[in-house]
Amino acid sequence: DQQVKQNSPSLSVQEGRISILNCDYTNSMFDYFLWYKKYPAEGPTFLISISSIKDKNEDGRFTVFLNKSAKHLSLHIVPSQPGDSAVYFCAEYGAGGSNYKLTFGKGTLLTVNP
Amino acid sequence: EAQVTQNPRYLITVTGKKLTVTCSQNMNHEYMSWYRQDPGLGLRQIYYSMNVEVTDKGDVPEGYKVSRKEKRNFPLILESPSPNQTSLYFCASSLISGTGIYEQFFGPGTRLTVL
């Protein structure tokens, strides 16, 4: 059973608007959540993270929100730029008592149109 | 420059011919890991290692072997590759904290095709 779900395979937004990428998880034991960005022909790069003891973390244009009661994670990008077009993966570690095993969602392809 | 390197970047091989994909990092990271990326399936962890001579299975370890004889290197071995191992492979590394791992640095990927 998939423990980290990104239900939207793709998202398209206009430049300057907000992009909201969503992620749901099933296991309340998850301790730490991360977002990675991936361009074609490159490895994923770390974007932003959040601990389960927080509900928000902000870094420049990127903000991650964590709603533990809903087991929901979201990444907000404001304002969106064409260079943000990439696949975004949410990931977690802490499931099953292992803080050393990272589990990724399937990814969401974000396209920011000029 | 801090980086994770993988070799080869592209490989086409035939079923049953043993191959090794190398991974090396220059950041003195304790933790290293291998992932495969497949369309519609995202990134799935194959094996990980928390230090020299310490390795453990990820979600999809079948058909793969790893070794960690040196801190900087973590090769992925396919003893008898099969077509279902055709995929894009990523190596990653990170430091280890008291409660888990820090953000992972990924290599550029190895595109493997098994005919």
C-alpha cells in the first residue's frame, strides 16, 4: 500500500500565480517530510523540509504546510516562475520505526506558463 | 565541489550479463542509498547503507546487490540483469543525525536498458 500519495500527476499554472502541490500520507509515525524538485536528465534536488512537530516552514518563495489531523502536506510556490517547471516529489522518513528509510511519492509535474 | 558521481551514465546490456554501477561521494557522508525511477511509480528505494559494512534493504531490493567497503563508494551490482530492471537509477548520500537522516544529495542518474 502506498504510504505517500501525490494524487495529481500534473499541474499547470500561469507565471506569477500560486502553485500548490499536495501530498497525503497514511502513517502517523512519519517524523520528517521533504520536498524534492527534479528537472529532466538531472538527479532530484532538495527543496524544503518540515518536521512533524511544526505545521509550517518557509524558505523564500517556497512554503510547506503540514496538517497532521488530515495527514496532508502541501507545497506553495509564490510567485511561480517558468524555471519552477519540474517534477516535484514529496518524501518522508520515519515510517515503520525506521528513521533511515526514505519513501517518495510518485511525483507531480508542474508546468509554469509564461 | 561537493557532489555524487555515478558511472556509467548510460548503459545498454543484455539479459544475464553481470554489471556494476558505481557511485561515489566526496562529502564524507555516512548514509548512501540507491533508487530507481520508473514512469508512474516515482522513486523507489533499492538499498541503503548507514556506514561502512552496514547495508539494508529498501522497498525493491530483489535482483540487486550492494556493498559498502569504503565510506565514499556504494556500488550497485546486478548479478543477472533482466528486462524489468530497465530503469533510471539514482545514487544519493547524506549525513546522519541523531534522529534520522538529513537531506539527501543525488547523483545525475544512470539510464540502464536491459535487452
